[in-house]
Amino acid sequence: MTVLPATEPSTVPVRTALRRHYLMCRPEHFAVTYAINPWMDPAAGADAGRAVEQWEALRAAYLALGHEVSLIDPIEGLPDMVFAANGALVVGGRVYGARFTFPERRDEGPAYAAWLRANGFGDVLEPAHTNEGEGDFLTLDDVILAGTGFRTDIAAHQEAQEFLGRPVVTLRLVDPRFYHLDTALFPLGGGNVAYFPGAFSPGSRAVLERLFPDAVIAGERDAAVLGLNAVCDGRNVIVNAEAADLIATLRDHGYEPHPVDLSELRKAGGGPKCCTLELRA
């Protein structure tokens, strides 16, 4: 009789996906005609048709995973409106509106607020302080992480906390490539995150280490292709295809990566998360 060696039980946790509701904006008017972040080069421009194709693939990925996707109509003259995450922060059915830093994007805040009011989100706060929605506010189970340093005022962190009744933790960004928090960190569900330490000040790195000792840590190569501008439903991760090491690490941690190509939208500094505003009822 042959005795087979005992196998070690798997230590990789089983991840659970939760159905989400996302708001997106088709990039019909997408262009790179100005530069408000290090990714943008008006001389190089962008291919709007290719951007639409890549965006449609992103939307299809969400639908294939069973998520609900609502659409806001794009407005001519607002080429960055495709980056829906910047349009608001929606938590518990309440909407903390956006107030953009640069004049090129300021009309986006009222447009998103109007759509949300018209679609059942009646409690909308027009902010007194500059903030760029989920670009700099990322919601976990028990806390909201909030970025500052380039776009969102610290005063907006306090304003959001008072309005939403959720603890807000301030994190300072120091690398202009990662001008929004959602370019350097994304929630994984279950109270954990993935992030690139080099995007943060020493004090903010210490806060992240204390809050998330089991975080998935990304390297600079993956961060530099906006690999952390990703969307996770607790199990599935929609992530830029070029972030190969991060994709492998996520698999090792029990997540199911779904690589997408948003290289055309990256010419304006955006990835999957930038295109996706979560509507939390």
C-alpha cells in the first residue's frame, strides 16, 4: 500500500464578491487639450475612438461580473468627465459633492450633483472646500481614507466627516504622478488595502502600516502604470493589464484579477477607478 504525504491546508483566504452599483460616463468628448497633471501632454493628444473602445470593455467587465452600471450623459467641452470617480463621494445614500481645483473641470461637479439628485440621491451637500470626490476619498467598511497634497484640501476631510458621520483618516501624497489618492491606493474589501508606499509622506506611510499590517504592497513599476487605480468588489479586481507583478501578488492573496487596457485614458492620468464612481445606497 502506498501512503501519500499529507497535504498542507491552504492558507489563502476565500474572498467574497459583493454586487456593486457604479456610475460611469462614456468618453465621447475625451481629449487631451490641456495639462493639469504630469500624465497629460496636449502635443501628443489622445485617440477618442480608442478611448471609447477601452471604456466599453471596462463597462462590459463590470456587467459580466454582475455589477449594476448607470450612465451619466457626457457634456461637450468637458473632456475629463469620463473620470466619474472625481464627481462626488456617495456613502449611505448621502452625496458629498465635488469642487474641482482647476477651472477646466469645475463644471463637472454640478453636473454630477444634478444627476445624483435626479436619480434618487436627495441629500446632496455642495461643498465649501476643494475636493475631487472619490479621487481623494476611498471608503472602507469602517473608515474613509482621504488624500491631500495636490488636489483636495484637508478642510474638505473635516467637512466630509461631519456630513457623512464616518471617521476620515488624512493621508498626504508627495509624488505628483500620484496626484489623487486613488492613483496610489485601492480598497480590497474586508478592511484591507493595496498601496504604493512611495506615494506617501513618512507620517502617512506609518499610519498605513499601523492600520493595514496585512496590506498588499505594490512596487513602483506597477504604480507607474496606474496599477493601483483599480476597483475591487471583495474578490474580483479590475486592474490595468500592465501591472504584472501586482496582478500576480493579488492572485497569491486569493483575489481574481481581471486585467483591462485603458492606455488611452491613461494619457489623461486615468485608469479603471478614475472611470468609476460607486453609488453606495
